[in-house]
Amino acid sequence: MIKIICVGKIKEKYFIDAIKEYQKRLGKYIKLEIIELPDYNYDVIKTKLEEGKNILSKIKENDFVVTLDILGKKINSVELSDFINKNMSKNIVFVIGGSNGLSEDVLSRSNYSFSFSDLTFPHQLFRIILLEQIYRSFKIMNNESYHK
């Protein structure tokens, strides 16, 4: 199972449509759960703490937690595919934080941290990028063609 915990709600129909499309495609390969948590607009420290508490409340003790963080390890699509394949026996939980990043508590709970880029992406768009890369990972694992 793959679970994606993300801060913030998707409002734009075109983002919602893209997310639904990748959820449908991924259904062929794996059970996928997306958990949306509210974002807060306090000062940075309080916001990260509140969002962190909410994130941690959705993580089980035996979950394998992967945080998506600009300071994480940079990987390519084949490396992500290998990583998912090696950890398929676990519940993999990808965590996308809010606009202020992740709290220290969430980072401490993380089993692994990835960075997809040094660029900053809107969180709504990054959710789609992550879903696409997970889908691509399964195509790679199964030696199925997919556009490059």
C-alpha cells in the first residue's frame, strides 16, 4: 500500500482531474490512499507544529515514512522505482508538507527523505508530480512502455 499525506486541499478542477487520472492508473498496481490535511495560517513556527501534529496522527507505528523535502536525497525515476520496489512489503507513506515545510517531529519520524528538485513547486502541482512518478515507477518495475 502507498499512502500520501499532504497538507492543503486541492480546489482547482484541472488538478483534481489529474489526480483522479493517476489514482485510476495506479489502481492496476497498488492500493493508494491520499489523505488531505488542513493547512494553517499562523506564524511559521506554530503552523509547522500544528501541521506536524496532524501529519503524525495519520502515521502508524509500522509505516515506512518518506518525507519530500528540498534537503532530501536527489533521485531519478529509475532510483525511485527501485526504492518503491524494494520497500513494497511495507506500507510506504509519502509526506508532502505545507508551504512552510515540515516540522522537526515529522522529519525525525521519517525513514527516508527525497528531494525531486531544487525548484519550489506549488503543493497542488507537486502532488500530481509525485503521483506521476509513482505511476512511472510501476511502469518501470513491470517493464511496460511509457513515454519518456
